[in-house]
Amino acid sequence: MADTTREIERKFEFSKAASARRGLPDLTGTAAVAAVTDQGTVELDAVYYDTPDQRLAADGLTLRRRTGGADEGWHLKLPVSPGVRDEVGAPLGDTVPPALAALVRSRTRGAALTPQVRLVSSRHVSHLLDADGTLLAELSTDDVVAERGEATAAWTEVEVELADGVDPGLLDAVEKTFRKAGLRVSDAPSKLARALAETGAEPPARPDGRGPGSGDTAGAHVLAYLREQRDALVAHDPAVRRDLPDSVHQMRVATRRLRSALKTYRKVLDREATDPVGDELRWLAAELGVDRDQEVLAERLQAHLTELPPTLLTGPVRERLRTWNTARRSASRRRALDALDSDRYISLLNTLDATLDAPPLLDGAARSPRKTLRKAVLRDYARLAARIDSALALDEGRERDVALHEARKAAKRVRYAAESAVPALGKPAKRLAKAVKKVQSLLGDHQDSVVARDALRGLADQATDAGEPAFTWGLLYGREEALAERRERELPAVWAKASAPTLRTALK
């Protein structure tokens, strides 16, 4: 993957009462700034690429090819939070680098990336230094000319970008000084956004939920939730490709929330139309799950090894675990990326969009959200109760393990249903979700122990075949077995709290 940097910056512009010709105020003495050094002027020429309908701009992403300056090349900027973006760079070339094209695939979906806007900037740069001469931030004043076809626009903007590790409070101090000099924080999140606006090419509006199922109805609530999860699914795609921490988990959660909601709200959306979408979401979750499950399993086994005193670590156990995990993670990550690179995945995203743009609403969609969503949540809750009762009635063993795993999945569905209903049902739904989450967590730890024991048995076999002691793997197996038994003993009490009548009656 190309180089990535985290940008924390703030953009300013001169108010109408002020003029760029007055220049900038001296920032010496602002917060920890002890000196401001002139770094000269550089000429920048950037061409911004997007789909013809500007899908990247609609989501706040920018992709450019820029010449001039020390970092000329291709740059993809991904929003993290207001004023914070990750910039992924690639060497200068004539075509969009494949690595960057892959990071925006969940948005472009096969549409061509072509030049949309050209920005030519004359940038005057200064460095803000502390008393030791350490760089705190880069201060840039840009005279910008934007060209989009025959339309042009020009403006001056000021940008302060923090150096690595600098307290973001410096930006607040700079802003206070700038305000007194007639500068204000720019309304535009990026140069591209301003260029599009000032050349008459506004980016496409984000979906606002109007149309079928609008208003204070069950359909409006369900569709708003589904759109939120669809957006999360798309947004986490680049993070998974970049192998960022917890990214696979978050993308998988969005996938599962979508699928769960399509099942839960079968009185709102026609299952005959949505079941095929749910099937594809299940496929995606499974493909992502292989990598996520291996990640969780390896972390669990490593933690257990760390807990053991050195005298109980016999043989090269850490090396064996590392080798085992590396081989499995390589295959599981490749599987996840293959899924994201597949035509099937793009078809799923397009079908999901089409379903939400023209939702197959049933009569229940027009009804009161409170009554309809409450019934849906309680229906899922009754399903969970039946599964837990069935599991607890079984003797310990493989059959009970499977039943508890099914109860865990049911608990997750109730939790998701309750969380999705919070806007309509308020605190009672939030309390139910919190209580059921404890059941889900307990059952999840139990299932993780079942999976860990299977892995430990395999590691013991590998060690034996290699002539290594298998003692440590057997010891961890026994600890996992004991942990699972404890979770089973704890379940009735945890479930009793989640099944308290007051939790259910509060929803009514």
C-alpha cells in the first residue's frame, strides 16, 4: 500500500471586511509558537479526479494528481473527522494508481475516474516553531485559481496543518488570533468542495430519506437505520483494504446489522424482495468473518500465553503460535480482499442502494413507529428466550455448545433490533439493548472458548508431530474448558436480568 499520513488542519479565509492584501497576523507568541520562519513560495498544479456524477466529492473524498512541491504525486484524502483526514499517496504517473482506485471502489463501482477540476495554486509557506526550534505546524497561504471546463473561480485561503504529535489545541489558539485579524474558519471542507461550489458544479446531494416511507412512520425509522448501516458498510471498505485495526470487525457489524434489520422488520419491508439481499449480506459477512475470527482467536491465545508463568511454557510455543497465525491470517486476509474485489460485492452494493431508493414497503410501514417497532423487538426477544431455554435444558457437550451459539446469534439480533428502535422507543429500548448485550457477550466468550479449544487441539497435534512438548497447549485447553463451564454457570443469572418483566413492559 502507498504511504499514508494523518492530516490535522484547519482552513481559514478572509472575511469580507478584511483583505488578503493586509497579510496574516504575526503568530509569534500564540500558544507555544516562539518563531515563524519563511519557507518561500511554491507553485502547485493539481487535477482532481472523480466519477462524472462526483461520487467521491459527495462523500468528502478527494483524489488528485499534483505536480510541484516536495510531495508531488497522487493523493487520496479520506475523511476521518472534521478537520482530520488520512492522505494516502502514490508516485506520480499518468493514470490513477490501482492501489488508490481500489480504495474508492465501494464508491465508484466500476465508473471511470476522470479529470473534473484543475486547481493552480501559488503557495507561500511558513513554519511555526517552538522555543527549541521544533516544528509545530505549517502555515500556508494559497492563491488559488480553479478551472472546470469554461468556468473559473479564484480565492485566497490560509491553512494551518499540525506537525505529528502536536496538541490540536494549537489550532484553537491560532483561530483566536486569526479572528481578531479578520479571518474566519472556511465553510468549505476542502479546496475541491469550494471549487465545485464556485464553478457551479455542486456535488450530488446525499440521500435524505424523502419519498416512500417518509414522515414519522415505522417505514421512515427503519429506512433511516438501514441507510445509516449502508453508509457505514461503504465507508469501512477502504479501512479494511488498508488493514486498519478493527476495520474488518466494524464492516462486518454493519453487514450483520443490515441483514438483521431486514429480518426483524418483516412487517415493514417485503421479505420476498429483501431476502435475496439478506442472502448476499450473509455471504459478505462470512467472507469477512474468516479474517476477523482468526484475528480474535490469535489475540485470545496470545493473551492466554502471556498469563502463564514462564515455567509452564514448554517448547517453542510462542514461535509456533506466530507461525500458525501468520499462515492463517495471510489466507483469511486474501479471502476478504478477494470478496471486496469481486463483481458479486459491487452487485450487492448496487442492489442495496436500489432497494433503499425504491423500498418494497408493506402496509405496516405507514403505521406508528412506536407500536410497530416495539412488536418487532419483542418478537425477536421471544425467539431469544426460546433458544436460551432450549440450550439450558440440554446436557453439557457439543449439542449444548451449538445451541448456545444459536442463542448468541439470537441475542445479537435482539440487541440490534433494540438499538435500531431507540429513536422511536427511547430509553426502554436502550436499557433492553444494554441488558441483552451482556447475554451476547457471555455467550460470545463461551463460543470463542469452543473455537479456541479446537485450535489448541490442532496446535498440540502440530507440536507433537514436530517432536515438541504439547504440555502448554494441553494446559490452555483445560483452562478454556474451565472458562466455558463458568460461563454456562453464569448464564442463568445474566439471563434473568435481561428477561426481567420490567424491561419488556417498559417498551409498551
